[in-house]
Amino acid sequence: MNLDFKYNSDGLIPAIVQQRGRVLMMAWMNRESLRKTLETGVMHYWSRSRQKLWLKGETSGHTQKVSAWFVDCDKDALLFEVEQESGACHTGYGSCFFQPLDRQGEPLKITEEKLFDPEAVYK
Amino acid sequence: MNLDFKYNSDGLIPAIVQQRGRVLMMAWMNRESLRKTLETGVMHYWSRSRQKLWLKGETSGHTQKVSAWFVDCDKDALLFEVEQESGACHTGYGSCFFQPLDRQGEPLKITEEKLFDPEAVYK
């Protein structure tokens, strides 16, 4: 397996995840999580807060099946096209980027609806 | 201006840039580049290689006009919707993520065509 990308000083590379033209989230991968992702076909990350391998959806069931992936021109960022089970965000929204901002950096009205109730999912 | 996001230990936050559902690139911003972006309406980054403020398109003319922007649930990543002049990638492609990979991490055939000749633009 060829995983020779440019990882940062912590051994991590950013992974942008999209579904049908919508960016769902950005998270970090190390070589192990990338290998796991390619072997299993579902997204695995490195959790920086928990300092461990993280199968996305391991608690919620909201897994992400990889359909295609790309590396950028500098080999220091990855882009994954996925099929997302339910919503990607732990808050219940489809995308973690649900909060629009105005030109002053102040929050605008959130226009999308939650896809699930996080209290029911992460109980 | 409210720029109170979670910057990393270098004072940087990742910025994902998309146009009409296509991810064009990922780069890094500091507070100064974010302020410049919001004040001018065109994307400014922090160049980690050159360690300076970077107006995207300052050499090539391939600027990115901001139409909307979003912060993620953790406040540690930003997403910008832009109108890209010509192509985003310095190689001539529309997106920096032009290289698809297979399940072994090996490059697949690039299916898109270059939008400009980098030798003519960056002469």
C-alpha cells in the first residue's frame, strides 16, 4: 500500500470528507487510520482529543463508506467522497459546517434541520 | 470583527475552499489573513512555506471571491464558498484535488483537463 503523503510533525494529514458536493467534515488521519480506511472501505481517523484510532460511527452507527479519494498537488491533504449514514456531525446536523457566518464573523441563522437527535444517539 | 476560532499552536486554522460543490483546495489562515479576507472579500491565506500573508491570485490573477463562509461544530475549521477566477491549482487544474487514487493509494488516470498553462501564468 502506498501511503507516502506529507504528514505533519505529529504524523497526521487532514482529510476533507464530502458527499455529493457537500463538505461534511474535516478530520485528521495518520498512516494507521488511512490503512484501516482503505482496508475496510469505511472512514477511520486519528482522534487528537482521545489520542486513538477512531472509526467514524463506532458509537452512533453513522459510518462513512468511501466511494473515491484524492490527494492534492502538494500531497499534504486528502479528499474523500463518501456515502454518509445519517448525519456526519455529532450535533445532529448533516454537515459539521452547518453554521454560516456574516462578514463580521457573527453567526447567521442556521437554515438546515437536524437529521437526528444527538441525545438519543449518544446516550 | 469576531474571529474567535480555535487556532492551532502556530496560530493557524484550516480553510477548505469550494466552488459550486467542488472542493478546490485547502490552505491555512491566521487571524490577519482571515481579517483581510473578510475586509476585502477575496481569499487571503498564511503561506507556511513563505511565512507571509498570501493573497491567492496575487501572481496568477486567479483570485477567489468569497460568497459565503461557515465554521464547523468544533470551531477549528472553516469552509469558504468562492467564485474562482480560472483554476485554483498552481499546476493548471481547476482543483488541487485532481489526482484520484485507488484502494492501494496508487494514482488513477486524471480525468480532468487543465484550465491554464502554469508556465505561461507563473513566468
